[in-house]
Amino acid sequence: MGMTIAEKIIALAAGTDAVRAGDIHTVALDRLMSNDGTTHLTIDMYNKLKNPRIADKDKLVWIVDHNVPCDSVKTAASQKKMRDFARANGITFYEGAGVCHQVMMENHVRPGELIFGADSHTCAYGALGAFGTGVGCTDYLYAMVTGHSWVLVPETLRFNLHGTLPEGVYARDLILTIIGRIGANGANYKAMEFGGDGLGSIDMSGRISICNLCVEAGAKTALMEVDETAMAYLNAHGREPKAVFSPDADAVYAAVYDIDLSEIRPIVAKPHFVDNVVDAKECTGTHIDEAFLGSCNNGRIEDLRVGAAIIKGRHVHPGVRFLVVPASRAVYDQAMAEGLLSTFVEAGAIIMNPNCSVCWGSCQGVIGEGETLISTGTRNFKGRAGHKNSFVYLASAATVTASAIAGEIVTADML
């Protein structure tokens, strides 16, 4: 019986020839990422251990990204604790470099790796054929001090992509469509595996966007077949794969979905659930107070290029605050070099330093009672971006930018 990509990566990490869905295996971790959302809690637990130790400091990557710059004395204390511990223990540490998953993709992730991240969107690493999964502080601590953990092998959902997306439709629209189709619980503790002839038409930015949001369908991880596009990205960033896996022809799947990319349309996820998706044009006329272009899902250079092309020569609606937040310092630098940031500034947008910003809902750009945000962020739960009685719509970079110009939800072709 053949294996899926997820099963092959787990088998490699477990040092065995074969695994099956439902098995539990002890695995060696290739990398451990943590950010300022919870690292201070991990440190507190670590300091209470009878014999504290770090199995391999070179596998740890700690990133300050959620509140940058910090927003309170309490935040400053937790970040200082993280900063001091990292320096004292020789842990790879980033501050101000960008959102954790973008930084990891730019600098660390390799195909075939098994990576734990103390953040739910760690599944983004599947865009490079790595098994990334989010864990809590206790599991992170155990892996940090032992170098190992356990994994219940997930069942896999297979998504065969065919054809190409229409002009003006993006990978963000595709993954929101899929989540709407299978539901927010449709992939609970399952791997979502992507392949097919249509995968080659999706660039790396789009692939990261797709894998990143799979956790919003409940997925344990997301994985894409490693092809020339993925290898070109890896080579451009100076890394070699640990292992490159494709699924076996007789791999066993919990379900198989065939997706015709040509049928995908611009999508909006309405409040207050990510699977509450509709054709974007059904939301036409919905008033907005703020628009957000950024996050680990849609803050890459490709997204900023889309937004800048739409807003060039136009202006942000006078009743809208438009926040543009590059996902990393590298993206920021490139956007500045290409003149994209100037285009946004001239149009009346607010440019912010690379960080999670309003997607996190705890620092920059939070919205008030009764206000509405359209966002390229990851979630639209009640209160996610500010006041509990506010509203968050999720959409692509194109739809968000067009809406910022119109002052209400519209698609780019409606301007």
C-alpha cells in the first residue's frame, strides 16, 4: 500500500519504512519556530524544569512579529524575556524582520522537513513540501528539550488542481472557495495535499497563501508536490531540500477533490466565519471603514504589486483607512525599490513596518465598535480585529484594494 506525502515525511522523521493513517510515531523534529505570541510562556515552563536543557539550539528559530513595535509595558516585558533568553542560549532570533511564516519561508524551510511552530498557520510551509504544523507551548517545550515529539499520522485529503485561474482571480480566492466547499471542520486533523496539472500555474506566493489558510478548514498540515517552481524558489534562497516526496500511485486518501481552476471567481468570506464564503459581487455595496493588505497570507511582493497596479492614479476613499503592511523586511525593501510604496502613499494609504498588524487584532489598526474591515488577513472571527461588535470580511489583495478606493466592497473590475 502506497503512502501520501505527509506519511512519507513522518516515516522519514520516525526512522521507519512505512506509516499509516492512525499510527502514532515518535519523530525527530527538523526545526522549531516560536513567536512573541506565546514564547514567554514556554520560557516560564522551561525555567521550572528540574534539569532544563535545549536539545539542539540550531533547530530553534524565534521571531518577534505579533506586536512590533510593542504596544504596552506588558508586551515589552514578554518580548524582553524572549530576547534575553534567545541571546543567552544562542537561539536564532529575528525582530523587525517580518511575519514569522514569511521569514521562515525566506530563510529556513526545506522540502521533506518536519517542523513544529507555536502558531497555527505553520502549515504554510507545505508550499515547499515541508510538514509544518502548529503546536501549543507544552508540546513545543517537550520538543525543544528533547528534539523529539509524537505525531498521530493524519488521513489525507487530495486536491487535484486543473487548468489555470482566470485573469483577476487569485490563489486566495481558490483556497477560500475550497474552505467554503468542505467547511471549517472539513479537514479536521487531516493533511491537505495539492497537486495536478494546474499546480504549475500557481506561483510560490499563491502556494504559500493556499497552504497557510488550510488550518482554517481544521487541517493538521498542508502539502504541495515539489516541482520546478518550488525548486527555483529554494535555489534562489540558497537552500537544498532535505528530501523531495511525491505521493505513491496507490496512496490511500480519505477523499479526493478535482478542482477546475477556470471556474474560480473572486471570493469574499463574510463575518464571522472563514467558510461563510460568497461570490465577491454578492457583497457589493457593503460599507467599509478600513482595508488591510498584508499578513503571512497575502503580504508578499506579488500581492503588493497587484494592489499598487489597481490603486495607481486613484485615491483611497476619504472615509477609509487603508493599511499596507509588507510581510517581511525583504518584501518591504523590494516594494520600495519598485516604487510600490510610493504609489500607495500617493494614493493615501498608510504604510506600516513588517508585522502581523491588524490580522492579529492586538496592535496596529484595530477597529472600533460597529466598524467594518476588509482584509487579506487569516481570520474573521468575531472580535478578531478589534471590538467584539465589529465585522471582518476576507478577500484577495485585488478586492481589498478596490474596496479601499470605492469605500465599499467591490471587485477590481467594477472600478
